[in-house]
Amino acid sequence: MPKVVFSTRSHRGATRVRSSGVAILLGAAVVVAASCRESAATPQRQVVQQSASRTDLPDPLATVGGEKIAIADVRARVGEQLDLLDAQYRRARDKIIGSALDTIVLEKLIDTEAKKTGKTAQQLLTAEIGGSPEPSDVEIATWYKENQSRLGGRTLEQTRKQIADFLKKQRVQEASDKLEKRLRAEVKVATNFEPYRLTFSNAGAPTIGPESAPVTLVEFSDFQCPYCRAAAPTLRQVVSKYGDKVHIVYRQYPIASLHPFALKAAEASLCANEQGKFWPLHDRMFDDQTKLGVSDLKQQARELGMDGKKFDACLDAGKYVEQVQNDMKEGQRSGVTGTPAIFLNGRVVEGGSVPFPVLQALIDKELARAKPTS
């Protein structure tokens, strides 16, 4: 499992914008990279996206005697590989374009405001913060207490400087985002660029929130992964804050090479879903990851008020093995290499088990995007 690190990365990559010689941070708040991953030797894959035949390819590609060989014949052999390459290119291209576009837009907004007010970019940002960006000892201790599970057992003194840096950068970032939002509203920026988004087949998956919600959050998760356990309270915060505005979908991605009990736990969760008890069992399993054996799962089903015989028969028969496998296949096609893997409206949330403020900022952006323009 990777070591927990602090980094100043946005979902479009680390970007700093210089306006009048002053750096302005861009993107979402600081991301804490944390996820369960298989061996580094596991090949990374991108989503399979059926694409049209390339118009820059000859038709036919070749002839053997009088028999034509078309792109459709090649796709029948290596179509998945071609689709993976196409999707990988589109995601990489749009990440570069989006990052550069954000930079240029903010530079122009800052320059316009600086000319209007006579203030430098740094002065504008300082005014937006409304005081010192340095966190207090109380704020550092509070953050440590709320995020201990992400810190690998390190003490407050061992992490104090990193936490202080994290909170300072987060405060500067929030001020930068607030300034940018205000300036965008005043200047009425219209963005026509739409980045590449994945689509998922979520039929049969456990959910919270209406399917018609403006934001859909898809999580690929593993019940034995400690980082997935750390992410569970964050998703509860999402439900509490956003209610019907977010549709949460749980997809199975047990990593058996790391977590021997995860596969059966995934099946058990779907057996519980049959009886309307997925989320109670979900919470119970993450609350105590030492009790994921089959006998433990059957006992928990009864404690949660399920029909024990029906649950046992479902689990013993492996009724949902195929659904778990299909979830994993779609995860792999979507570029999932570790858990938790979270997607908001088809865009990956970088960092795995990220703190709530990071997720909140990204959800707010998606909600703003969904609002009809007047």
C-alpha cells in the first residue's frame, strides 16, 4: 500500500498561474493520495469506448486477391486495444487543454481586475483571505484528529509541519477559488470546452439518491481496503450535505491479491441488497474489517434483521459472483488500478480516499456546471 503523502495537485494536475509576477494557485484543494493498489506490475488500462472507423485510414486496408480487408475486420481482432488507446489519448489531451485553459482564463481575469483596482495579484488574494493564511494550533490538532486513519499511525508532532502546510495551501486555494468565482461572475466568462467523461453501466448496483440528480458519484470499492474504510465517512458527509443533489453508486472492486475476504464480502453486500439492507451491512463491514469471514457475515445479516436462510442460500450459492466480476471488468476498462476509485459525472477524482473538502469543491463545480444559464 502506498505511503500517505501531501501534495498540491488539482484534478487537472499541479498548476500555478503567474499574473503580474505573483503565483496564484489553481484547481481543487490539496489532495491526499491514498488507495489500495495491486502490484505495480499490473497493467494500467483505460475505458473501452466504441469509436467510429478512422476517417484517415484507407478503405479497404488491404486486398488479398479480390477479397477486401476493412477496418471492421481489424477491429474484430484488436478493437479493444484500439479503443483503449483512443480513450487514453482523449483523456490525456483534455487534461492538458483544460489545465491550460484554466490558466489563461484566470490570468486574464486577474489582469483585468488588477487594472481596474490598481492592486497586484497578491494584494487581491490577500484581501480575499481576510487575514493570515497560517493555521492555528487548534486547527492543526482538529485536522489531525479527524484524519488519523489517513496518516499511517504517525503522531501529531511527526505530521504537524505537513498538516500546517496543507491547511495553509488549502486556505490560499479556497481564497483563490473564491476570487476566481467572483471575477468570473463579474466578467461573465463562458466556457465551451467540455472534457472527456466516462459512462458506466450501473444497472443493479446499490445506490443512494435519485438517478435524476445533477451529480452522479460512482465509487469502486473493496470492503477489506483500509483506504475504502476511510472514504466511507466522507461519502456519508456527501449524503448529509447534498441530499438529493447527488446520486451515489457503489461498484464492487475486491482486490483478492491483497484482501482474501474482500470477494465474499462483496457478494454478501449484494445478497443484503436483495433485502434492502446493503447500506447497513456496508457500514457494519467497514466499521469492523476483522469480521469479514463467511460465518461473521451470516451472523451480521441476522443482527441487521435480514432473512438468515435466504441470505445464507444467496451467499453459499455464489449468486452474485458474476455481478462482482462484471463490476471489476468495468472498473478495469475505466482505468481503475486501486481502491477507492471515485468518479464524478464520469471524471476521475484524483487521490483515492480524498478529504471531504476536496470532494466538496469538485461536487460544487459539477453543480454549478449543471445550472441552466440565464
